[in-house]
Amino acid sequence: MVNPFDPKTLFMARHAQHVVLIHFPIALFVSAVMFDCLAQWKEHSGLDELAYYNLLLAALSTVPALITGILAWQLQLEGGKLKGTLLLHLVFGCCSSVFIWIAWRLHARSRRNLPASCRFRLALELLGVVVVALTGHLGGFLSGVNGPS
């Protein structure tokens, strides 16, 4: 039986921690978009602050998620050529990260009273949620959660 507290088991797991770390940017970004929508609807600055900090943490947490995803590809597939669902997952993952960082940047600009359209920001955030959902859906197929891997 494998010891669950063995460092080798913890850090060298088959999924290279990507499956564990990816939930942070997803949850933080989706909740940030929800808070931003509510802040615009209710004109509540407290929710706006909450959305900003969730976006900041979501953006920062995309870095380890991307790194562990690329490491998983390099270690498990030995850097082999990507194709099919795995290639789509990588492309959508990078696009998701870009959407999250742009949404945070637009939110930061609006906090400093620099020109940034709230409607454009909300539309971009909602499109980002769709891209993040598609990325997660594809990742579910790769991990075997949504069907055969």
C-alpha cells in the first residue's frame, strides 16, 4: 500500500499536481465574474473590491497551473507532439489564462479611474468564463472524469 504522506507520492504523482492546482484559478475567476456582475448591478463598491482581489488571485494562480500542465506534458508524454483533445486543452488553457489576466488588468484600470468600459469588461469576463469552462471540460476528458481518457 502507498503511504499518502510520502513526499515522492505527493510531488511525483501521475498528474504532476496540475489536476489539483487548476481548481484555484477556475473557482477564483468564476466567483470574481459573479461578484463583478453583482457589483455593476447593485452598484456596490464592496463587491467590486472583492471581484478585483479574486481576479488578482485568479491571475496569479494561472502561473503554477500552466507550469504544472506543461510539466505534465513533458514528463508523461516526454515532450511528444500534441494532437487532438490534448492540443485543444493546451490552446484553451493558454487562452483562459490570457482572458483572466486581461480581465484583471481592465479591472485594475477602472479602479484607478482610467478609461475602461464596464460593459466591455463584463462581456470579456463572461466570454472568459465560457473559455475556462471549455478548457475544464476538455481537461475532464483527459483525466478520465468526463469519459474514457
